[in-house]
Amino acid sequence: MMAAAALGMLATVLVAYPYAPHFSLPAQVAAHLLLPVAAGVFKLGYVVRLAAHHALGNHVAG
């Protein structure tokens, strides 16, 4: 989950900023809107990871 979100963030940053002239305006707007969504999914994945460590008894995972 975290890896997919990180790749999604990378893709949206590339579309929204350095390669923006190569994409249409709707694609750029979508990339800008999806960036915080991908960041939220990444954070959710981290919380799931911490919950799994806690469930397995590894209380020092961070």
C-alpha cells in the first residue's frame, strides 16, 4: 500500500511540475488534486503497518 502510494505521488509530482508542458491542463489539474490523496493513502498505509506491528507484539516498531 505504501509503495503504490509512493509511486502515485511520484507520478503526480512528475505530471504536475517538471513535465507539465507535455500534459493537457485537465491532466495537470488531476495530478494536483491527486497528490494529497496519494499522500493520505501513504499515511494510511503507515498506520496499518504500525497496527500490524502492534498486533504482532513488536511495540518498538516505528
